Amino acid sequence: MIGFIVAGLIIGALARLIKPGKQHLGIVATLLLGLVGSVIGGTIANLLGTGDIFELNVLGFIIAVIASVLLIGVAEAIAGRNRASVR
């Protein structure tokens, strides 16, 4: 479980580095988006037959980072829309 959390944090941090611009997300949001991305990546890798969902493999890691980048974009869009409606 600790490894899963650390992997989620690393994947979330890599996604934030890859995504251009400044993200207004805290460490907890980065961790959660990284965890969700890692579950998505592991699930897709499992469906493709490259390994188990909780097994670290290259394809699952790459897909997890891509999914996390997309999730960060969605989270920013939702947060930006909420900030705009408050003003």
C-alpha cells in the first residue's frame, strides 16, 4: 500500500512536470490524481495483457502518466470554472 501511494505521488509529480503552465494544485490533489492515473494505467496495461494492475511495468507507467496529465487538465478546468463563477 505504501508503494502504491509513493508511485501515485511520483506519477502525479511527473504529470505536473509534463503539463505546461502553472497548476494550482496542492500535494494532496497531486497524490490523488496520480493514484487515479496509476489505477487507470494499471487497468489498461492489464487489459492489454502486459501485467497485473498492481504490478509495476513500463507500459502501465507510461499510460498512468498520460492519464494523470489528462486528469490534471480536467481538474484545472473544473477549478477554473468554479473560480470564474465565484467572482
